[in-house]
Amino acid sequence: MSAAAFPVPSIPPPRGLLDGRVAVVTAAAGTGIGGAVARRFAQEGAAVMLSDRSPTRLQEAREQLASEVSTLVTAFACDVTNGDAIEELYNQAERELGPIDLAFNNAGLGGSVELVDMTDDEWARVLDVTLTSTFRCTRSLLRRMMPRGRGVIVNNASVTGWRAEAGQCHYAAAKAGVMALTRCAAIEAAPHGVRINAIAPTITVHENLTRTVSPDVLAEWARAQPQGRAAEPFEVAATVAFLASDLSSYLTGEVISMSAQHP
């Protein structure tokens, strides 16, 4: 199969899948998956609160997205390693936009270091940002959604949570934990009308990644994909929008792989 069989498609047009919903997206500033998901949510009709650590970058992202869509777009800076900050994020979203219907827990931290050289701090930092923040966000969201009997949470995992990669013990463990957290939390939330799923993307090229990974490595990763290329952020965002919408109303506790490269 040649790479030409999977060219980058046009961005699918909005379908009003999330009309009237309220959504919160963490790690949403910039050109990565979080920003693409926030854009798709807004294009599908949701009022969206963006969140990220950097107030300056966050405000720039809000202004850019607000200029593109007709729905309400707000922003609130939040460090997801701080439980009190997460509570204030969701409190502010509900004050400004109303009860939260949808959330995409996107915050994560990577890095490459072999286990024999890994420090306790390096391990703990990746686990805190990537896994424990997802726990904190999901816990707070469930406390708000379960009494209302509705809500959808989508977590960002990774194919690295399934496959073996040198230098990725901390990140792989964290992402595998996100998958397990998603499945178990979904079982607890289902009787209360709340759905929880996750995506497991493969390599998705955006500015943040190209600044930290060499072009040769990115090209090698892309060639390993059955499509012969990396994913585009909008392609991942479209899958998240599907999981957030009523089109997936019977789907919960699942991790949707966006790569054939896993066991």
C-alpha cells in the first residue's frame, strides 16, 4: 500500500453535532490536538472554555478561535497539577457558560529518558501531568455531571500506552493508566447517564512537536504508519467530536485507537 492511498483529506464540514452544549478543553492553546478539538467543538455548535497554563498563549488562542466561530469562546488559565485550580476552572466555566456537558481532558507531558537513568522527579512529573491530572479532572467533572444525569468525558491517551518504546517508561505507564482510568470510571458513571471514552492517537504533527523532535525522526515515525503519514490534528479532533456527540450514545468505557501500530 502506498502513501498516496491516504492523502490528507479536506476538513469535514460541521454538522451541528454539539449545538447548545457547553464544553471545556484543557491544554487547548496552540496548534496541537487540544486546540483542534476546541475548534471542532465550537464549529459543531458548542460554547467552549479553553484552558492552558500560559495566560498569554491562552488569550491568543481564544481571540483566534472567537474570530472564526459564532459560538461563545472563553478562556481560563489553569495548572492541572493543582486540584484547587481545576475546581476553579470548572466553577468559572459554569458561571460563564452554564452546566458542563462535554470535556476533553488533553493535558499531558512527555519526554524521552531510559529507565536506568530516570529520576524520581522525572517519573513523578510525567505521571502527575498526564495521569493524575486526568484523574483530578474526571473526578471533578463526575461530581458535577452525575447529579444532573448527563455528560460526556473524553480523555487523551496514546498508542504508547499499548506498545513498547525505549525511553518512554514514564509516558507509557501514564497513558496506559489513562486507559484503565477511563474504563473503570465509565463503569461507575454509566448508571448516572455519563459516558467516558478515550482516544489513543498515533503521531500527530503540530508546532509543539516539530519544535522538540527532529525532522528525521518525525519522517521515520510517519513512514511507519499504514497511511504513510502522520495524523493531522483536525483528524483526531473529528474523532473526539464523534465521541462527544449523540452519534456515540451507546459507547462508553472504550479507547479508540487512531493507529494500526499497536498489539
